[in-house]
Amino acid sequence: MQFGWLTLALSPSPEEDYPRIEQQLAQACYAEEAGFDDIWLTEHYFTGESVYNDPITFASAVAARTSRVRIGFAVIQMPFHHPVQLAVQLALLDNISRGRLEIGVGRGTIYNEYEFVGYGLRSGDSRARMDEALEILTRAWTEAPLTYSGTYYQLDIPALRPRPYQKPHPPIWRSVVSPASFTECGRLGVPIMTVRIPIERLRERLKLYEAGLAEGGHDAATQKRLMQQAAIWRNVHVAESDAQAEDELIAALIETRHHMTHSRSAFNPADFHVDSALLNPWANPEVPDEEGVRYVLETGSIYGTPKRVSGQIEELRDAGVHHVMCQMSFGDMAHDKIIASMRRFGEHVMPAFQ
């Protein structure tokens, strides 16, 4: 199995930004020492929901301080970036890291409309913007010269320099949730990551991805590689006792939920509404904290002593999961607790599965 370290830690105030960024950098670098295969960086703006905000700049610091661990984005919100600038930044970062980039892309959060407004956009056309930007991104890495005329971008560039270190370019991952997306990504032969969904649905979704890979006519080696790479996101926290792990995780989740709910209520424009069908108990502000947090604990979290956590990893493995993205940096959780959890996971859990 492969294990990734994922962060979605917040900074509670502007005064806390600098020390929290330093802690995030220390944690990301420690992930390599602890034995993780990859690290995954998130992207959010304006409220401290993601400590460093810009994952590309932060990744450059991680790349300079590490040598083995792969560096991924979960995900880059494509509408917020000019695709040519993004192509240049990522190609340079791929060279700096000597080919260690994994690029997850998405159309942007469906909840934080204030992020789009902050970039002078609205989310209504975010999928179309992403599709156009993604086409430019991949073509800029593989074509010279490149002329493009689309709805959002018209450009003509002689060549992109530098070219990516990986050939033809770094892997581009898609974040998938719906059954149709699993099947379609399988047909296309692209690597996938998915959110915290219950284990029984994971089995169904992975079978759809496997069927899509077969329908796409990909060779056996490619199918096996992509099935093993398919990444599943889980909250992970390891402590000296099951009760301690649960208490610490619940405290971090409640703080995160309060911050998230307040930001959306305070900053989303009045004319923005999330489709109620997309609101699970965690994301629905009308659901009490106890119910929302319990939903996350039961459907998308791995926590407890190393022994209990190992048992939960075994369940994922038996369901066909070979790659777990472990969110171990949460909300306002103390740095020393995160490092201790990472150490326990690296010393007492990962070796049995790697």
C-alpha cells in the first residue's frame, strides 16, 4: 500500500499565520522522514482555512527541503489560475523537485463562493473554465508553438520554457465523487482521488473505475498501476489510547466546522445557494455539531491506537484500496499532537502494509 500525508489546517488569526506556516512546513518535511510516499496540499483563500493559501509557492519550499517524497495537489482550483502562468510554475516546480509532482485539478469549491468573488469570478461557469484551462495546460507542455482561441482565453506562445522534468508532463489527477466520474476517468486512463466516502460505497466506485479502465482498452500493466494509485482520502489520527484519539480529533473537527460555517455565512454573497442534494451532515450548517462530526467519524475517519488504526487500514485494503491520503493536519490541532500522530503512524502502522 501507499500512504500520503494530506493537510487542511487553518490559521485562526492573521497574527498566527507565520508560526502556523512554519509548522506546516515542518510537518510536510517530517512526512518524508516518517516514511510517507507522497504529500498532498490543498488550496483555499482569504479566511485562513488553508494556512499557506497558495499550494504552489508552498510546494516549492517543500521541494527544496525534501529529496524523495512526491508532492501532490488536492486540488489546484483551476479557475483561479491563468493556464499559461500555471504551466510555467508547475514545469519549473517539476524541475526543482526532479520530477516529483502529482497534479490534482478541480473546478473549485462548491461551497466557498467568496473565493470566486475574490478573484472577480462566479462559480457558474467554473467547469467550463477548468476544462479550457486544462486543455491549454497540457498542450502548452507538449506543443510548440501553441495558438489557442477559446471562450475565456486567446493566446499565441512560441514555446513553454522550461519543459516539465517528467515526460510528457506530470501526472494529472482528477477528483471524483459520482459513479459516472469513476467510470469516465477509467475510460480516459487518468489517475483519481476521491473524498471521504463510506467503505461500502468505495468498493462499488472502485469496481466502476476498474470497469472503465477495461472499457478504455488500456493494457494490463496500466490498469494495475492506476488501480493501485487510486487515492482515498481519510482523516487519520493516532494516539496512545482510543479515547484520546477520538477526543483530540473531535475537538479539531468542531473547530474546523465552526470556522468553515462562519466563513461561508459571513462572506458568501446573498444570491449564492448550495444545492441541498450536495449537503451532507458535515457540510449542512443546519445540522448540529454532534451529528455532523459523528458523520465524519463514521464515514471518513481512521483513529485510535496503532493497533486499532491498523485494523481500519486492513478493512480498506480488503475493500481494494491501495493508496490512502491521510489527512493528519487538522484545523487548529496543536503541532506537537500532529507530529506525535505522524510518528506513531510511521513507526507502528505503515511498515506492516508497505
